[in-house]
Amino acid sequence: MNSSAPSTMMNASVVSPSDRSQRCLLQAVACGGVFIYNFRRSMMRIERAVVINRPVNEVFDFIAEPGNGPRWCHKVLSVEQVEGLGPGPGSRYAVVHRPVPGRPPRNLTHFCVAWEPPHRVEWREDDGTDLFLVEYSLEATPRGTRLQQRSEAELGVARLLRPIFRAGIGRDITKQLRALKRLLEAGS
């Protein structure tokens, strides 16, 4: 074990995947036979929330089904399930998305890493350039459901450009949550 590794990594194998070796050391954690990279450096966190006038179960069921993504996320072009039976533990999806306007679409691997219906679902998204852990947390409120999206990202861009990309990602998440709110409140 590398002596400079954080103490939280004591029981994990530290690896440096070939396509990310120059950017940061990653902690590999086995999860249902799939490796999840828990990145410690070069990570950015973006959080946004919205209150949707619908019951928690209804909001969870909609957002936990990746096939609904193109209906509320304009950057998601298509979604196809490639492993698992419906959403949930062990599910994996092939997604085509366009993260940067004017650039070609990218293929993305999207799989479930946490599943706690109807209060939390977490996805790992990797397109070979960028890596995201996206957590949706839901709680009932007097007005419906408070949905919070927390995204932790390791981006394949120069450090100098990260603040620009962070602002753009934050704007995109805000737009997506507003679109989701309109869709669900209109009766989807």
C-alpha cells in the first residue's frame, strides 16, 4: 500500500487505470463484480435541488429508470439496458449522450451503485473521458418531494478549464431538474 494513500483506503487496492493514470490515483472497490473508482484528487462536486409537487414514490420510480432520461435530460440521446432486469442493483446501461454542445456524441456506461427505494439511487457514469458518480436523494415535503442531485466528477479536461466546465455542468443540472419538475407536475 502506498504510504501517501489516505487512511480511508487502508483495506482497498489502489490502482491507476491506464486511461486515467496521469490524472489521479483511484481506489478500486468491488461492487457486484464491477469496479467503481472512488476518486480522491481532481474531483469536483456539484449539487442542485428542486421541489416537485408529486409523491416521493412517483418521483423515485421515474428518475430511477434510466430509459426516462431522454425525456428530461436534453443531453441523453438514447438508453439501452445491457445487464440486469429493470433498474436497480446490477443494472447496467449503454447510453449515448452529447455532454458538450457542438461536439460528437459519446458512448457512456451507466450502472447502479446504490439503491434505496424510494429515497436514494446512485449511478456511476463513465464515457472514457469523464467519470461521474451521480446520487439522487429524495425526501417528502409538505409540497411534494425534494429531489437533490449530487454529482462528483473527474473530468478529462485541463485544470485551467475545470471552473468553466463546473459552471456549465451546474447550469445543465439546473435545467434538467427544471425539465423534470415540469414533466412530472404535468402528469408525465
